[in-house]
Amino acid sequence: METGLEHYLIVSALLFSLGLLGVVLHRNLILMFMSLELMLNAANLTLVAFSRFNNDLDGQLLVFFIIAVAAAEVAIGLALIVALFRRRQTTSTEDIATLKL
Amino acid sequence: MNLSLCILEISVVFLGLAVLLLDLWTPPAGKRSLGYFAVAGLVLILGGSFLIEIPQTPETAFTGLFVHDGLALFFKRLFLLTAIGVLLLAREFAPRIPTGISEFYTITIFALSGMMFAASANHFVLAFVALELIAICFYILTGFLRHRTASLEAGVKYLILGALSSSFLVYGMALVYGTAGSMSLPEIAEATEATRTSPLFQLGMLLILVGLGFKIAVFPWQFWAPDVYQGAPAPITAFLAIGSKAAGFALLLRLNLSGLPMPADLLILIAAATILYGNLCALPQRNLKRLLGYSGIAHAGYLAMGLATGSQAGAEAILFYFGGYLFTAMAAFAVITIVSRETDTDDLSILYGLGKRSPLLALAMALAVVSLAGIPPLAGFFGKFLLFLAVLEQGPNFALHYLLAGVAIVGVAISIYYYFGIIRAMYWPRRTPLTSPIPTHLTLQIVIVISILGMLWLGMLPGYLVEIIDQSLNSL
């Protein structure tokens, strides 16, 4: 069986949904962050697949930017989570509820 | 390739780097004054922007990624003015920042450059990178007060939800790119009818709307706004409320004007729900910044009305509204920054007796809330007036617009109640715990006086700004 565009799209849609589920269900900030990375990589896979099957390099260009931006986001994110952990000794979203109605 | 088109952005980035470098040779006591240097630089760049003419037809650079036209130039001036005000507030705020005031200035300037690039984005790649530049700068700025749990929490919440929204945005971009075969907005707009009605394309556009809707904080993607507005340092809350929101609207307007409008019925529902949600939730609030957060959501709803019309009049109304909102929100946040200095809280009670403690600050705050409520003769009134006109104009084409205008009027009526609560706290407080006068630094007095004059000017003599907006939009 030949691997076609739709196979890539289905896999990336599954990855995206898994990532979204992870963000919604997890209560741990680090795990939520990992799930977010999964969602971004699902978008990357879609872009690369479209790029390959449309014979157009723009998609791959965006992928490079997404990888760079995701790295920056992780750096900031882990720094913030560590700073919060130092103050509150927790990485669970249930414990960070100072700001509420 | 025409680098000279992005001269403003390049200057802003270099200014940010210059502040960072100067920090190395500045003694700790003088670091706070670097804010003046940054402001002077931005004033120069703003002045320089008036030497740039609006081109007859849009000009592009970087193989079509970057576009220079009237809309972009208008938003860039708006962002520059906002950043000047924010940096002056940040200088006032500096003693409350434990370390790294120079970095605070620099990152604010980098966020500004992201907004300016977003105003000129004509291609998914530039739009994505610009939005992420804004977002990442704001994650840092929101969590900048590391000794305050509220600030860190707001930073983490903004980070998680912001990253979630950008995954939606980028996945939507990927789907649109795959079906339309291009990432350039004008080329996507040329796609055939069959492509544009395909489910994958429409799902992609919907996901892009989710990503941008988060930026402008409209229902149902508004839940981050109150927490982040409350937790962030006051100058950054002002920057979020004006700059970040305007950047999202600049991109949505760009999509609209490129011929890729979001579905009107969906936008009408979003606008109506946002107006009601923002105004109703603002009613019981006791925290000033949180109250302004909810009021900011309501204002995003009013602005989304202009988007829902999809017409030139709607776009003009949005631009005018932002012009008025700039002065109004700047006045309100300047007062909050000054008044919260001694008490270090943002509770409504810090305003008690402000009418006696500092008549200038009380007047500025009173005019700001009157303008936010949309009562004549201030800027907020004329902005809302233009938005209502644009919506009613579309009524004959699509009857839901009448309903939207009705909901907006209900929203305005609700908002008068909580805005009046602020005025009552200042002039007729239940108790006055503090009676000492509040010293206000000269630069902030200037910011406040300019904001007051701006509100009055745009409210009573709106013709000049309307003419500028006409010129800006006619070049498209």
C-alpha cells in the first residue's frame, strides 16, 4: 500500500487530538507543557506532508520557525514553572488558584 | 527586496538592543532612567513615521511577506504611542520591580516590534512569528514580579493558554496552506470557490479564528484575560489591553480586507456573547485591574461588532475606537499605577477619597470611565457611535445585525452601573482610610494631561482622526 497524503493527515490529526486531550486532562504543568509540544509537532507534520505533496517549500519554512519558537516557549515556560515551584512547592494546576473570582 | 519599508521595525529592534547594551555601562542607581532614553528613541521613531508616506498601492518586501500600506502605518503609530505611555508608566513602576528594570524596558520594546510586524504581516509565516514574538514577550512581562505569587500564576496561566491557542492557530494555518496551496494572504484569497468551501479549508479558517480570538480575548476564548490582567504589573496590563488586542484586530482586519473574511453570523454571535459576558462579569468585581479586565473583554466585543459588519465603515470604526481607547485606557492605568504605589493592592478601596487626595488623578479616572462607558462628549462615545452606525448600515442585508445592536445597547447600559461605582468610590466614598495627598511625578502628569486632552479632542472634534483613517484605508 502506498502512503498517501491522507495517511499523514490522519496521523497528525490524531496526534493533535492526543495533545489536546493531554492538556485538558493533566493536572501537572510539566505534562501539560509536553502535550502542547505534541500539538505543535502535529501541526509540523501536517505542514511537511502538505509541503511534500504540493511541491511547495513554504510549509517547511514555517516548520523551521515553529521549531525555533517552540524552543523559546519551552525556555520561558520552564523558567516560569521553576520560579512558581520555588514559591509554592507545587506544579499542579489545582494548587495555583490565588487568582479567582 | 525593499528593506527600507521596514525601517520603523528595524529602528525599534535596534533601540531595544541599545537599551540592553547601555544597561551594561549604567550604574544601578541610573538604570531606572534608561526608560527616558527608550521613550526618547520611540518618540523619534514615531516622528520619523510621519515622514513615511502612505503609498498609493500597497508595497511589499521579503517576497510578499511584509506589506506596507495605510492600515499598517496607522496601527504602527498606535503601537508606538501605546509603548511610549507604557514605558513612562514602567519608569514609575520601577521601584516595585526587584531586579532587571532594563530588561523590563527592553522586552517591552521587543513586544512592540512584534506588534508592528503583525500590522504588516501579509503571509502566514510573518503573522505567526510576529504573534509569537508578542506572546513570548508578554509571558515574561506578566510573570516579571517573581516575588509575587499572583504575578507568577498569571504568567504561567497565560503561557499555557497562549501556547494552546498558538497550536490551534498554526494547525489552522497548516490546513489552509494545504488546501489553498499558498501561505500568502492575497494568493489564498484567489483560491477557487470549490477550495474555499471545502471542509478542510473552513476548519482551517475556524482554527485561525480560535487563535486570533484568544489574542483579542473574545468569548469563548476570554477566560485568561481577568486573571492575567489582575496578576500582571499595571503598565503591562495597559500594554495587553491596548497593544496586544490591537495586534490581533490588525491581523483580523488584514484577513478581512484581503478577501478572507470570517463568517459574519459566527462573528455576530461572538460579539454579542462577549459584550454580555464582559459586562455582566464586571458587575461584582472589587479588584480594579480585574474589573478593567472584564471591561476590556466587553470592549473587545464592541470592536468585534465592527469586524462582523465586514464593511469599510466597520473597519474605520474599529480604527477610531482604538484611537480613543488608547487615551482612555492609558489614563485609567496611569492612575492605577500611581495610586497602587503606597498600598500595593489593586482593590477598589485604593480609590476611596481620591477626589480629595489628588483632584487631577480623580478627574483623569472619572473621564476615563465616562469615556469607557461611552457617554458624550468623550472619545469612547464617538467610537461606539461609529460602530453602531456601521452595524445598523448592514441591518438591511442581514437582520441579525439589528439584534447585535440591541445587545450592545443593553451591554452599555449594564456597564454604566459598574463604571459609576468607580466614580462613587472616588468622590463619595463609604470610608476614607487615607487622606494624604498623592505626589505625582511630572512625566506622569504630562501623560495624564495628554490622555485627558486626547479623550476630549477625539470626542468633540473627531473629524481630523476620521480623515486620517479615511486616507489610511483608501490606499488598500
